[in-house]
Amino acid sequence: MKTAAADKILIPRQPFLKRLAKDMQKNWKLYALFLPVLVYFFVFKYGPMFGLSISFQDYKPARGFLKSKWVGLKHFENFFTDPYFFRLLKNTVTISLSTLIFSFPSAIILALLINELRSRKLSRVVQTVSYIPHFVSTVVICGIIQQLVGRTGGITMILANLFGIEPTNMLLETGYFIPIYIGSDIWQNMGWNSIVYLSALTAIDQELYEAAKVDGANKWNQMIHITIPCLVPTIIIMFILKVGKMFDVGYEKIMLLYTPLTYERADVINTYVYRRGMENAQWSYSAAVGFFNSVVCFLLVFVTNTITRRSGGNSLW
Amino acid sequence: MRQNREQSSKIRIPLGERIFYMADNVLMILLCVVILIPLIHVVAGSFSDGTKYMSHVGILLWPLDFTLEAYEAVARNPNIWTGYSNTLFVVFVGTVLNLLFSLIAAYVLSRKNYMLKRLFNLMVVFSMYFSGGMIPFFLIVRSVGLYNSIWSLIIPPLINVFNLVIVRTAMLGVPDSLEESAQLDGAGHLTVLFRIITPLIKPTVAVIALYYAVSHWNSWFNASLFLKKRNMYPLQLILREIIIQNDLSASSTGDEAFFMSETIQFATIVVATLPILCVYPFIQKYFVKGIMVGAVKG
């Protein structure tokens, strides 16, 4: 709105609504085009945000959003004193930090390695193959995982032979849950996530390398002084986005993989929201838990973005 | 000293680098193998004899007693067929509407001379970073009457904000002059959008179309929230019954199901995954071009 006002700096300022009415008359076709989109956003994106008001209510479907009884912060207090609160927080943070530490760099390393391949053919093959698992659905991935880490599954057998572990159904052991989750995540998404880095790598000016070679820089020096610095802006953007998704850990996959036996390590905030809300119909309580989750997500993006922007780096906004 | 040698022989590749290239090649080939093995296991398993597979231990690289009986069992299963047709409906209708809405929204967001531009953009970007979450979303979808309707898989995910922002960024890269000259010739907004801008950003549109289609093909969670009638289930929900919950009644009938349960699972996976894997190589050439990281900046 500010820029629009600045454009018209020479015209004597009229009240905002009057200017808006004029603008709408002039550009009515554009506004009409946007109307369906606007309606969609109001109902399906902002509707649920207003729907969060039920976390301050004792929501009863029969009474609806407006007529249910207001109860203040009761549900939030209940959540913070919930016996599972710390377990949920710990699991959510552990799983998302593990993806940040293991999955996130794996895509960067893969992009660097693909970029250094001298044979174009091999480079294409590696890309094609490494993207494949991304197109396989979560349900199928989880089905394959079940097969491979079962009592006689391929991965269980390999681990049993290499490290002498007891062949069991690894999905039923709490200790294996996070490694299975992270390992399959890397397997599925490493290739796909490397695309953004590859496209950033192709954008690097080749003359930089020529100049460095003339100055006697070897491959390693070129990597440290040209390639990686050129990748940093991309890495920062992807990092902020990743941090923003931290509390949104892939609950669809967890929901398909976990069992009450592994809740100890596998139950995260979102899966808890699902069980309390969808299975037990505790709408208001689970909405409050989800609200907490959304706020934390938003704050994380906001804070990381501010930090990287202040430190002179790249940022989302 | 090593440094010196490298400087003096610029034409020949230094030994260190040659070792690096070799290691890189080997590593990448190994990676491909590791990525493919689980998939090979599935395909080999789907062609195997059920009883033989049950007593098999470890990774499978080749079918045990090649047979098509698992596929025959899959083909006899009516749930797979209804699931397939439901999914195809959602993928085609859904993706077309996704593209229509995303292109129109991106077009309006990337225009310059109207007052609410900043407000609209802010509205869109904010919804990328903050959401109401699962429960209010479910209640809203139910309250607008989409509960137990196949449209609940199409209308609520009509616009993915991430994809929208990518399209918008691509449109911002199209020179204004093209649009202006078209408007002088009397072209309206829709003509400019679909006749001039869309063809110019074809790589982006192709990638976005693939994103939407894949997400429809693979999504199961919303369907599990919104659909209660079996005959509306998309393929992935049927798959979940067969391969995750190991519900034999969903996969087949009778005694054969017991001995073949695992090979049937594999055959179902192949049948449900192959179509999407056949589409993606055609769009792959656009991936690196179509998604630059600048695209996601708000």
C-alpha cells in the first residue's frame, strides 16, 4: 500500500477508501480475476487461523465456532502440564535436529559431488536415479521400510551380519526409530533436495574458475574459495525454510511407522494433535496444541530470518 | 612442493585430482546402487512365488520362481480399480484446477499498477509461514460441506503457496513490454496471461504441474481425514490398508491371500508407483531450469 501511495505523490492525497474505490473502478477486471483466489485464501488458509479460536473455547460441533463456551487459557495450561508435554517436545526437537544435521547437508554434498563429475552421462544418470525415490509415495516408502527392517528383512540381515545385532523387527524397537526415520529420509530426499544447489552451481560464472586456475588455485582451493561461497546464499535460504518446518516434522511418515511401542521416541506434537483431535474428538485441546506448534514454527522462521539478515547474509524477506 | 608441481603442470591433471575424480565416480555409482536396491527388491518380490518369498531372508535382486500370480491377484481386486479411478480423477481435475488458480493468482500478484498489490502479496506469503493446523483445517473443510466428498481432495489444496510464489517469481521475470504491446492490441488479462506469459514460463509451469500431480497422486492423509466411504478412497488409502495395516481383506480373498500377502503387497506398490515414475523423466529436463532458489523468496 505504501508504494502505491508513493506512486501518486503528485496527486493531492485523498482519503484511502476513496482512492481504493477509484482504483477498483479502474482495475476492476484485475480485482475480479483475483476474487476466486481471495475467497479460497479466506476460507482455506485464513479460515483455519480464525478457527484456532476454538483453542480458547470448549468447542462443541453442535454449537459451532461462535456459540461454544469461552474458557480462556485452560487448554494451554493443560498442555503445558500434560505428562507427555516434555516427551513430545523432546521427540519433536530431536527428530527435526537430526534431519537438520544429517539430511540437510547430505543434499549439499551430493550436489557438490555431482557437479564435480567429469562425465556428463554419469552425472545425468546419478541425477535421474537419485530423484526417483522422491516420487514414491509416503505410504509406499513406509511399506518398503517395513519389509526391509522386519525380522528377516534385508537391512536387518545386513546389520546382523556386519555388527552382530539381534535380528528383530527394528520398527518395534524404540532405539531404532529415529535412525530409520532419518536414514529413509536421506534415501528419499537427498537427490531431490540437491536440485536447488545444482541450479545455483550452474549459475556460477565459469570465469571465476579460469581466473583462479591462472592464479594457481587447485581443485580444493577452488571449492573453498569459489564454489562454497557462491552456494552460501542458497544454503541460507534453504536453512531458514528448513528451520521453519522444524516443528512440522514429517508426521505423515511417523504416523505410518510408529506403534504404541515406539511412542517413547516417535510421538511428536503433530501426531499427538492427530490422536487427541481426530481419534478422541478433543477438538479444543488438540487445536491448542496445534496453535502452540504453529506459533513456535512462525517464531523460528522469524528469528532465523532476522539473525541472518542482521548478520548481513541472505534472508527470506 | 606439491603446490609447485601443480602450478608447473597446468595441462596435465594432477594426481590428487585424478584420485578425487575416480573416488567421486565410484562413490556416485555406489550411491545409485544403494538408492536402487530397495526398489529392485520390491520389483523382484512382486514377480516372486508367494510361499518361496515367505521363507526368503534378506535382500532380493531377482525374482524367486518368476510368476505373475501376484499381479493377477491385484487385478482381481476391485478396490484397486476403484482406487485407481478415484486417484486418476483427482490427479487430472485437481491438477488442471491447481494450475488454473495458481496461474491466475500469480498473474495478479505479479502485476504492478494496482493499489492492493502489497496487501495481496503479504496475505499470500504470510499463509506460507503460519497456518491454523490440522484440527481447525478439518473443521473448516467439514463445515463447508466437503466432508465425505471426493472434492475434499481437490478444493482445499487448490493453491500451494510455495508453488504459487515460484510461478509469481517466474512471471516477474517476463518483460513488461510484451504485456504492454499486447494490451495496445486490445488483449485482455486472460489473453495476456494464457497466450503470452504462460508460454514464456513453460519450464516453470511444467515443473509446477508435476509437483501438483505428484502430490495428488501420493497424498493419503487428507483422504483419511475426509473420506469415510470405501468407494471414494484414492489408491494410496487402499495401499495403506494393504501394505501398512496388512489388511488382507482389502487385498484379496480366500486362502491364497495368506501365502501371497507379501508378494501382493509388492505388486500393488509397483502398480501404484509406476505411472508417476513414467511421467517424471519427461519433465526432468526442466527441473534445474524451473526451480531457482530465488523463486522461493517472499
